[in-house]
Amino acid sequence: MVTRQLPNPAELFELMKFKAPELNGRKRRLDAALTIADLRTIAKRRTPKAAFDYTDGAAEGELSLNRARLAFEDIELHPSILRPAEHVDTSTSILGGPSALPFGIAPTGFTRLMQTEGEVAGASAAAAAGIPFTLSTLGTTSIEDVKAANPDGRNWFQLYVMRDREVSYALARRAAAAGFDTLMFTVDTPVAGARLRDKRNGFSIPPQLTIGTILNAIPRPWWWFDFLTTPKLEFASLSSTGGTVGELLDAAMDPTISYDDLAVIRDIWPGTIVIKGVQNVEDAARLVDLGVDGIVLSNHGGRQLDRAPIPFHLLPHVVREVGKDATIMIDTGIMNGADIVASIALGAKFTLVGRAYLYGLMAGGREGVDRTIAILRSEIERTMRLLGVATLDELGPQHVTQLTRLVPVSPEVAGVAAG
């Protein structure tokens, strides 16, 4: 029989301690976010639909984005046992400089529309974390102001080659003069993808007000307060504003961009040059032959060609072909530190996060970006410890199996189906 007794209050208080309430609302909600998905939920609640959908959405049926995320879900990780990894080192060297973590912040456009701190929050959070920050051509903070926010850290500049080539060349020269060490030439946007959420929302800069957008904004007064009481929202590197996202991109981009443009930019840019938007092995090999320093396997976050190749599936093939001759990086679909670990294991030297950063920004400004980085850092460190590796160099293909629900139809099967 179990012996019963009256509860002893002193013993109860030893086992049950009340947590002091957090009075700071922003800190309280960010502390409660344990995953990037949690930050996304907070961001959706706090951001008007048009701005949130611009971040969250992709092209057409959004198949490219969903498949990219599915590819990261469909992995099997293989831990090694009895291999102590009490202290893990997440630092790496990328493109001639250090990074405290194997990821940096990807270039994103319209950033101050998501949350008024915009690129300054991203750049300053990157500086604090010791990781690179990439400014977009379509950014809403100037090259010089990003440098001021991250004066001693790694700043990269993402370049679109526009119809007016001199505009692009001038931006590259400004970034070089400001001390940006890497130019990320994006090649997958000769025209704008069909981002249907944006078209349905009438997304533009400045925002187009309709009855729907006003009703959607009523429960989000803090966003409108920030929007109306901070400096004018505009493309800091471009003089042309107004119109929908697709219209602006169509005006800025040029479907005639070619390898000739790469040669000109190579001559202009004094630092490291990376090509972003590579989606097959053949293009990767040609770029390496032309002497580029790095390649980002990317389908633009699913925002351009829907049903595009999945970067994570493409990764081992490109690494096998050119991984010894150029720095291979990857983006699109990364929502967990384990996604980053798997990418490094399969040969990527670095990864870039875009939406995960913006979810944090919308959830809580600079502190929200800090929270994004902290979540991913924790997931990376925990995954490495569970795999039994103490450094990124110890990761290898033996740690990851890519599973797939999307199996290409072989020519034989296709022939049978056609017959």
C-alpha cells in the first residue's frame, strides 16, 4: 500500500516554481517562437496580407517552392554513435572570408514594406551573428546605409542587369566603393515570374489601397503607424517606383542578358563574383570554365519558373561535376537548421536564407531577425551533435540520404505511356 500524507507546502514549492511574467510583448512572442514556422505564424498575424503574401508566395501554382521544401523533408539523416561532439564548431570560411555559421542572409526586395526596419535590421543582425548579409538591387535601403549598419562585417550585393546597363554598372561600382566584398549576379530573372498572389493583392510600392486592404489592415495598426511615421518607402537603388511587382521587374530586367554581360561585369567588379540562379550541371560547368568564383543553385525561391529544378536535388550532381573548382552554395526552401546541415553534407559550402529571415523581420524587427538566426543556429548545433560531428568539415554524403516522392519518368516508361 502507498503511504498517504497531507501535502507539504515547502516541498511543493521546491517542485513547482512560477515563471515571472514577461511584460515586453515583442520579447514574449519571440521567445515563444521555437521554429521558423512559429515565426511565420506571428508574421502572418502582424503583417497586412499584401506584404505577407509577397514574402510567403511564389510563382503560379507555387509548385517549385513546395517541391523544394518537400525535398528537405524527404531526407534521412544517419548518425554515428559513440562519437562525442560536446562542443561543435559551426564556423566556416566562404569566398575568402569568415562566417560564424554556414548560412547568410539572402537578397530580398521591398524589405522595408514587410517591416519598417528592413535591411538595416537584417544587416545589423548579421553583423552581430558574424554572418554575411546580401543587399538586393530592389532593396529599400541604400548601399551606404547597409554598410553603416554592418561596418565591419561581410556585405554582399545582388545585381540585376537592367535594360539600362549603366544603371547596373553604377550600382556595382557603388557597392565596390562601399567595401562590399562579393557581387551576386542573378541570372534567373530575364522577365518576372507570374506571382499570382501579388497580382490579386495589387501589390506595389507605394501600396495600392482598396476596401480589402484597408479592412485587412484595421487589426494591424502598428504596421500602418510604422509605415506612416518613417521615411518614405522607395527603391533605394532605383529611381523608378510605382506599379505592381511584375510591372516593375519587367521594366528593370532585360531578357537579352547573356554571357557578354557577365564578361563586362567581371571587368567592372574588383572582388569575388558569384552567379545566382544556376539550375543545371551544364551551365554550372560553363560558368566555372569562365572563371566565376561561386555558384548559387537556386530557382529564386520558386518565384520565377514554376516547376523548376529542385536545387537540393541538383546539389550533389553539380558538386560532383565542379565542386573542386568553384564554391557551390544553395538556397530555396530552407526552413530548418537540419536543411542547412544536409546541404553542407552533400557538398554545399554555404547556404542562403530569405523567407526565414523575413518571417523573423515581420514578427519582431531586428529582434525577430536575431531570433531567426538563433533558431537556425540551435537546430544546426543540435543536429550536428546528434549526428556525432563536431565541425562542418566532418559532414559528408554518408550522413544524408535523399528520399524522393518525385521520381523522373524514364524514357522507356515514357515510351510505353505514349504508345
